Amino acid sequence: MKKKLASLNPGNLWKVFGIAFFVYLFLGFMLLPCLNTITQVFTVKDANGNIDPWAVIRFFFAGNMPSYVMNSLKLAVCLVITVNIVGISIVLLTEYFDIKGAKILRIGYMTTLIYSGVALVTGYLFLYDSDGILTTWLCGMFPDMDKNWFSGFNAVLFTMTFACTSNHALFLRNAIRAIDYNTVEAARNLGAKPFTVLKKVVLPTLIPTLFSLTVMTFITGLCAMSAPTLLGYDSINPEIVRLAGSSTADEAFPQARAALLSIILALFTIVLLTVLSAYERKGHYLSVSKTKAKLVKQKITNPVANVLAHIYAYVLFIIYMTPVVMIVLFAFQNYPAIRAKSLSFDQFTLINFFGQQDYEFLTNRGKVKVREGSISGLFSNDATVGGIRLSFVMSAIAAALACVIVVIAVNYIFKNKGKKRAVAMEYSMLFPWLLPTILICYSYRTYFNSDSVWYVFNNNLYMKENVRFLIVMAYTVVKLPFALRMIKAAFYAIDEELEDAARNLGASSLVTFLKVKLPIVLPSVLAVFALNFNALFTEYDMSATFQSSYGTTYAMVIQSMCAEEGRDGYNVNASGRRCASTVFIMVISGLILYLVYGVGARDLGERLERKEKRRKRLAAFKAKFHHEETKELAS
């Protein structure tokens, strides 16, 4: 009897409740929606009302659906080639070879870290679209030039090539910096030329990192959404979103076709991640000297090759920096200057950010008409302010929720290390990595768009404001695997002796977790929160799938600016607001990256050293001020 009462203590009750709640979330927001999507493919009814499990499959091969799959595969394969060429180039030029101005070049190459997705694509459109800045200038010099040159596959490949090198800038850069210079020096002493050393010594050590980057690039190209949508390329994800919003009155079983395309994407993703896992399990080792030396940049001894390398480096720099510079400059130009694509310091303004202006225009009868307040800034426009507010709140909640769930789960996994339930929990949280984002979101949209889902107490989560909860849940689920990998690594830094000491002092498991473990992993948790928030704040793919007037996120508002320019004479400043939006995103993303990789990456010694420098500067300033004040009083 006493044992039964002891098993009902608050700690055990909370544990049972936690496990039950986790199972509820996993089944309701991961497994069941995806299973529902699969069943949609095989439960299509024919004209007589009979279930025809092969109808969608037959339609797939008879219709144009294979073209979307082939287009996505084509983009993914080409993207692997171009991204690796450019990505490896920018890392070698800034980290391995001795290139003049490497620090400036690195800043330019890493601009894609502070703006990406729909913001980056609209930035490229602002330059290269039919009425873009550079297209307008080029057409002035070459009148016969096709103004619509920047569209379709080539435009998507060009944009995504430079957008997707951010992973190379982060991970491949770290891999090159970790190379032991003694191995490079040994090869040079044996008479090997610089490019031979690069080919035979350096690149083989980077193969594991390059393989991972290649797989992730392939998946990115396969699941591309914002660039194909805005640049007019028929690929899988935009077609899924289009079919999800269609009805049987418009075309044959659109929902089932969208489900089939989602499943095809999932199969590709699962195969690629399986191959990556198998490759990583083989292990890759490199023999290095006992005393590891820091890599020294290599000079290119051939003068012709050196000049060509510098030209190539700065051409890439111009390609990366031109959209950023132009967007920042035009963000402070008034509407007439933006419309004419002309820069002038006389037309400098803050109207794209703050305030409103009246818009004057000539009617067909030659009369001047005024629309009051139709030119509005980013923070004075109801649509953009509403999108910013909604995205900020939903992204913050989802990023925080993902961190809380993962911290609790990882703590449980470490406490039950080696047990089946801990392994099951870990693999359950990695489950979203097996599926493309579009499949998860589409599954949510179809499964929860009903009043008969008992799992959520018969509430339709896709109707009205409920869609915001659905978006938050999708955001959270998609970010769980990344949060798990990062926070789990932080838990390995916890010394078990600290837990034993707390336990010996009589501290409960909860007190030990809050007072001992959490403070140690908190910097990593905050970093994960910041990175997740940064990614979700301008997220477009999921927002497009959940498209609704009640769930219009910031990314959707930015995307609509491309189509709303001057509509009905009211939204005449969409381009200016779009530039201001991109600058705003750059500032927010740059600040978060600085806090994570700048301030957050400093160890205790660096922080104390900087604190001491600030103290000395403040003391010197006070002494100087006091001396001048004394001197004035004396005079």
C-alpha cells in the first residue's frame, strides 16, 4: 500500500502527464496528419462514387505532373553544381588563398546570412525584373534587349545559387580553419605546387562537410518555393500550394494530386537523408601531427593565376553586394525616384519607413487628382505593420516553444540514457526532418480543416483566427530537429558530478534542473531561439501553404508588394516599402547574428577583457571631462 502511495508522488505524476502530453502532440501534430495525406491519394472516388485507389497515379502519368517533378529535379541537380562551385570558391578566396581585401570580400559573401528567402528574391527582382534598376539601365544602353530576361529557370538558378552559399560560408569555412597546417607545409616541402596541395591534401579533408552541404543543397533545390513562385518557374512546391487552394469544380481531385506531389517530395528527402546518415556512419579520419598548427594563407605564385583569382573574387563580390547596396540606397529615395529608377541625394527621404504623403496624378481628362495618404511608409502602412506584428508574435512563440519542448525532452533523454523510451523520444523529435516542410504544412491544412477532428475537440483549426495557432504549431514542429541537435550538444557539457553534488545536498530533480543544468545550457538555448526566430520571422513557404486573410505573415505581405504596385491608385509606394522592408529585415537579422555569433560566441576571458577596456575608456573620459571642468573654473 505504501509503495502504491509512493508511486503517486507529484514527481511521478508530472512524469506520466509529460509523457502522455508528448505522445498526444506526436500523434496529433506529426503522425496522424501525414497519414491522412497518404490516404488521400488512395481514397479518390470515380464518377460513380466508387473508391479508385489508382486514379491519381494514372492521372499523374497521363497529365503534366511529371513535368513539375522533373523541373524540381533539374533545379536541384544544377543547383548542386553551381552552389558548390561558388560556395567552395568564396571560402577558398577568403580563408585559404592570400587575396587582397579578403575581410571586405568575406562581408560581401556573407550578406545572404542577413537576408534570404522572399526578401532576397524580391531584392533580385528589384534589380533584374522587367522594370528593375539594372534592367532599365541596360535597356537604355541596349534598346533591343529583352526586358523579361530575368524569369524562369535561369533566373531561379541564378538567384538560388548566390542565396544558398550561406551554409558554405558558415560550415565549410569552419572546416577549412580546422585543417592542420603541418600537413600543408609537409606537402609543400616535398615539392608540391599550391594547387596540387589544394587538390591532394586540403579538399579530401573537406569531403564529409561537402557531402553534407551537397545533400542539403539538393533538398533545398527540390523543395524550393519562394524563388520559383516569384520568378515564374513550374516546380513541385508552388504547384502543391496552388492545388491546395483549388477545388474539384476547377480541376480533377486537386487535393489528392497535391498529396501525391508531397509524398514524392517526402520520398526524395527520406532517401537523401538515409544516404547521408549511412555515409556519416562510415567515419572519416585524418592523420594530423600531435601539435596542430593554425592554417596560414597560401600565396598564388603564378602571376596570371593570381590576377584571375582577384578578378573572379571581386566579380563575385559585386554580384553579392549590388542588390544590398541598391536596396539600401533606394530605401531612402522618394516615390518618383524609385519609379524612374534614378538615384539623387536631392530626393532623400524617410517616407519609405515613416509617415504618409499624398499622391498626385493626371486623370485621362488631364486633371490633377490627389489621393490623400496613399504613399505610406513601412511603419505607417496597416498591412505591413500587421504582418510584422503577426510574424513577430508567432515566430517568437514558436521559437520559444520549440526550445522549451526540446530542453525538457533532452533532459529526459539524458536521465534515461540507453533506455528504449529515451531513444523513441529522440527519434520522434527528429521525425520532421524526414519530411519536406510543404508536406507537414499541407497535411495540417487538410487534416485540421474539419469540424470532426476529435484530436482537437472537433475544432476547425484552419478557420479564421485558429489558423494562427496552426501556423505556430507548424513552425514549432519544423524547428524541433534543429533545436534538438544543438541543445543536445550543449547538454554534453554538463558535468555529472554537479548533479551528484546537488542530489547529495538534498535537491530534487526539478531544483537540480533549474539551478544546475539550465544555467549551463542557457546560452545555447538562447542562441537556438535567436536563430529559429530569425528564420521564422521572414518564412514564406509555410505562410503560403496556410494562406489566409487571418494569417497573412510579413513574408506574404512582402510578396504581395510585387503584384500590388499602383493597384487602383492607392498602393503606389509598394517598391519603396519593399526596399524598406528588406533593410528592416537586414537590421533585425544582422543584430540577431551579432548577438549569437558575436557577443554570444565570446568566452568569459574575452568578455572580462572587453569589460575592462570599456571601464578604462570610461575612466579616461571622466578624467578628461573633470580636467576640462576644473580648467574652466580656474579661468
